[in-house]
Amino acid sequence: MLQLNYDIKFRKDFIHGILYLPEEEGQFPLVIRLNGFPGNSPEKEEQRLADIITQNNMAFYAFDYVGVRKSTGTFNYYTSLENINTVITDLSHHPRINPAKIALLGESFGGAMAISQGVRDQRIKCIVLRSPVYDTEVIPQIPSFNTLVKIWSRNNQIRFPKGDISELYYKQTNLYNPKKIANLVNCPVKLIAGDKDELLEVKGFRELYKCLPRKSRKGIDIIKGADHNFTKQKQFIELKSELSSFLTCCLLS
């Protein structure tokens, strides 16, 4: 597996990312990871998900939104959605990427963003949702939300704009709530979550799945014993197997 530091310019800022490629020559389908809030850094993906994806002859790009960790600027939801579009456009012109076969892997908060991008971008051939935020309105209601915002700000993981973050988050995500727009997705979707998720309810995952178009190619796996971030090795291995099988089927068949 080849690992390339690959930052992308966004207006006056830079999106920090790492492009993981199979060692063979040629063009490859691309899986773009949309991380959580704030999720894992691109550097941590080498042994986490990039290995299984590149072993299956697909490229993998992990990045941080503007305002997160090594990416410059200030974080907000609108800008993050624009980041995704910029990343797709840039990598579509990369010589090692097949622009006709691009997938999104959205984790937690990134799952909501994957749906938002998928409903308006015909370049997306399939989507994997891992423990996705199925209703953006519930996030500010989580008891630990304000505490987490303070922690992320203090350790510089996320640089938020000034003001009431809960109110700002609600206003910016209201038009992109997954449960309100999932019926517009027109590509294959795989939803994977755990039945021991401590942040989001399993019922919500199932309801989001039902919102996807009936005629679309879709699947759902609720993995026993898995928490929100799949921290246990057994369940994480199962997650990797499920997502790699789906991506291989969609992008390589």
C-alpha cells in the first residue's frame, strides 16, 4: 500500500488528507471517508480501514474538514459540505483514480454528510453508512454535547466559530437532515451499526433505512455487541468485512 500526503486547496484554506493507493499501477475506484465529529485523523486510517480497501484494489482517501486538526480555517457544516464536493472534484482528475467509480464512507456525523452529498451528486456510485447520524436535530440534545464542544475546542481538534454552537449547528443542519432527504438517494447504500450504540438508538438506524427508496439497492447490518465506534476488535473485524464486500461488489463488479 502506498501512502501519499495529499492536501487540497479550498478557497484560502487547505484540506489535510492522505491518499492510500494499491501498489499496482493503473487507475482504481476511490472510497472517500467522511469522518465523525471529529472522528479519526487521516494518519490513523493506515491500519484501520485503508489496509482492507487497498488490498481489494481500491484507493482510499481520508481527510479532515476545514477547521479540524491539521486542516486550516474554521469549522462549520456548510463549509464541510463544500469540502466534500471539492475533494471529489480534485480527486476525479488524479491520474491514479477512476472518476467513474467513486464511493462515500460516512461515519457517524459523516454519515449524515454522505447522504447530503449523495442526493445531489451523480458522481457517487455507492454509499456506506457506519453508525450514521440519522437525525441531526438530536445531536445538540445529547447531554454531553456542550462538554464535548469545549474539549474539542480546548485541545484544538475543532476550531469552531464564535457564538452558540448548539444553535448554529441546528440552523446549518436543518436543511440537510438525513431522515428528511434519504428518500432522494439514488445509488446503492449499505448501513452498518451496532446494537450497543451508546449515542444513537438502533430504532433510528432502522427508520433511516426505511426512508431510503424501496427500489434502490440497499442493505442494513446491525452487528451484535458493537458500540458507536466499534471499539471491540471482533465487531470491528466484522464491520471491515461487511463494508469491503459491499464496496467490492459495487465498484469492482
